Amino acid sequence: MFIGLYFLDHKPQARECYITDVVVHPDHQGKGIGNLLLQWAQNFAQAQPSLDKLSLYVAGKNPRAEQLYQRLSFHTQLRESSFLSHILFKEKKWSYMVKRLK
């Protein structure tokens, strides 16, 4: 498990605010909570003069999350497939999404 997490670990570049996890309990999904969390992250990042983009990975089996990110102006910059993450997490496809802040 730790080996799998190591390979999924993203190393943010300069000026990048990387969002590691966005999780909303299933009983509260579809109520705008994910949107509020991402708006908070955007407000935080915009208040930091050294940051100019937000980024995150989204699992291929989570199209609702990907649609939310697209509505909030995130764009897919890279699509990846990982055999190791497929074995460990039952998810092979990942999209790296970015939102420019400035």
C-alpha cells in the first residue's frame, strides 16, 4: 500500500498549489460541499502572491468530480494510466487537472 501511495505522490512545481484530496461523505454529496471546498482552496491560493495555479488528480472512475472541476475552470493537462494503481486501488486511469489563477 505504501509503495502505491509513493507512486501516486505528486511533487508540486514552483508556483503550484496542489490539492491532495477532496472528499465529501456520500450522504452529503450533490449539496455543493465539494464546490465550497474548492472555492476555499482557490481563495487561499489567490491570497498567496507566490502561487499561480491550483492542481489535482482525479480518478477516471469519478466522472462527477471531473465535471465539477471542469465547471470550476480546471483543465485536463495530462491523462495517465498506472498498472500499479490498478492493482492497489482498482483504478488505472487518472487525470491531472490544472486551474490558472492569474
